[in-house]
Amino acid sequence: MLRKSSVLIMLLFVCVTGMQVFGQDVQTLYAEGKEAFAKRDFETAITRFRDVLSLSPKFYYAYLKLGQSYMGVGNLDEAINILKEAENVDASKYQHQIELGKIFKKKKQYDQAITHFQKAVDKLSGDVNKKTVRMYGMAAYSLAEVYYLAKKDYQKTYNVLADAYSKGAKSANVVGLLAKAAFRLGKKKEALNYYNGTGVMNKTKLTKSSFYTLTEYLSLAMSMKDDALAVSIGEKMVNTPKPAAFNAEAFSNLGRAYMLANKYSQAIDMFKKALANNAKDPADEYKYLGTSYFSLKQYKSSMENLQQSLKIHPNDPETLYYLGLNSNKLKEYEQAKQYYEKALKLKPKYTAATKALEVVQKQIDQENKKKAEEERIKQLEEEEKERQEEEQGFIQ
């Protein structure tokens, strides 16, 4: 049992602590909590926001910041509890719904994430104005991103963002993801307009996000066979300052754009630079080098690079197909046949390989027929020689 003196000390401590809290202004405590949060001192922020709530239990934004602070220390379950308390305090607000959506997305509970992001979108979409359009766009983007990345539901992604766009939410994130969804749905011209609207080609410095927006933009241009646009995007990626980690990918992307434009010598230079900058998957760069050399009719160089690619990815049908084409050009027909057959084993509906196999089989048949005829002629010549020798012997 505790002694009376110990109990008195504990009561005194509680009273003094309580006096310290109640002696401070709610706004001061809240400001201190926000300052600690900004410095990522989440433990201090938690203490301050709890002090605020002990004085003002209906302070919605204190619940919101407390929930975010628990997110900061990785206690997602407690963050959920706090944010649900925020909803009990004021269900008309949307901010806690966005935070709950983020948590459930992080926990990979995507259906619940969608539910909360959708609630935020619904609350904001009814009265979109200059003050709310940014938050509305953020909520719509968060919802659409789950549909796009987790659910692979490009139609819902498109619907959410097209509606947000029509109501004035036109941030780079919204427009960029809307362009991607439109592209996935085959709305290529529409996607092109959205990409043009992102302003990404005017960036003086590329971040990870803007770099990958350009990558998607390039893919769209290439799918539309617009070589001039593809080259201009590729050159933008190469020539604009960016993190060094993206150099190899930028060179490789410009190389592919040059291939589309039939500028194979320039493409070769780019793929070599990509390799020199430690390309993530050098098999692709070697393959593109091989196909570019093939287009320049430099078959031995093409073979060397394709073989390098095959060492890294031995089961790539396209590499095997191009190895077959090279072997065919070098009149190594049986070898070409083997490459085509292996490509078709890996990809049975590879139309180009099927046609190439039919062609090389005819070449093999013709060669075999030619060899058979040559052998027959040789045999007849031998027989004629023997007959003549016998006749001469008989005459003598």
C-alpha cells in the first residue's frame, strides 16, 4: 500500500501539471503542437494536441492534427481511432476523411480507402469554389489514384478526374493522371490534349513525378507514331536538369524515339550512353542496340548486342526473333529456324515469328533441294566418269 506522503506527492504532481495545462492558452498549445509537427517531432506534437483536447474536447482540428501525429509515429490504429473521434465532433468536415483514406491506402485496405476518399470528394464537390478547388482536386486525385494503381480500374479513374477537371480542378497531378487514364482507355487524342495541358514540357527542372509524366507522354506519342513529338519529348528528358538516377532512362527513351524516326545512328549513341549510365535493365538497351544495328544492315554488330541481351533475359521472344532475322540475313537458316521456334514456344501467337519461320522453312527446303540436285549431278558425273574409264579400258 502507498504511504500517505506518497499519495499526497502524487496528488500534488497531478494538480501542478493540471494547473500548468489549464494555465496555458488553448491557441498557444495548439500553435506549439503545430510547430512540433512541422519539425516532425511527433511525440511532442501528440502531447500538445492532447493537452489542447483536455481543455477543448470539441476542437476538431486538434483531433485532426493529433491523428496525423500518430500517423507520423507509425501508430496507424490509434490514428484511425482519433480521426473517427474527429468525425464524431464534426461529421460535416472532409479533412479527416482524406487522412483516413491515406491510412487505409497505406494498410493496403483499398476498399476502405476508396470509401473515405469518396466521402471527402462528395463533401467537396457540392460547392466547388476558388477556396475549395485545390482540396477538391487533391481528394479526387487521391481517390482516382487508388482506382488506377490498386484496382486497375481506368474507367473509374477517368470518371472521377474528368468530373473534377470540369469543375476547375486542373492541378498537374489531376491532369497528368487523367491523361494516363484516357490513354489506357484508348482516348489518345484526348490524352494528348491533357498532357499538353500539364505544362510538363515547360519545366526547367524535372522531379520524379514530372519525369514519369514525360515518360507516359512519350509512350502516347510513340503509340500514335508521332515521331516528331516523341523526339521532342525525349530530348526534353535528356536536356533538362534532373536527378542523376534518371539519366540512363532518359537516354534510353530518346533512343527509342530516334528509332521511331528511323534515326538509327542517333539511337545507337543514346543506348550506349544509357549503358554507360548504368541502365536498370541493360537487356533492353542491348536489344534496342541490336535492332538498330539490324536496321542499318550491320548484322554482326546486331548479333553481338542481341546475344548480350539474351544472356540477361534468355526467354525474351523479341530478342530471339531478331536473332533469327540476323541469322537469316547471314544465311544461317537452321540457326534462324531454331530461334523462331523458341520464340514461338514462349509466345505462341507471335505473328511475325510465325511468318518468319514459314519463310526460313522454304529457304531450308530450297537449300535442301539444291543440295540434293547438286548431289545427284555429282553422282551422275561420277557414274559417267566411271563409264568412260571402263570404255577406255575395254578399247585398250
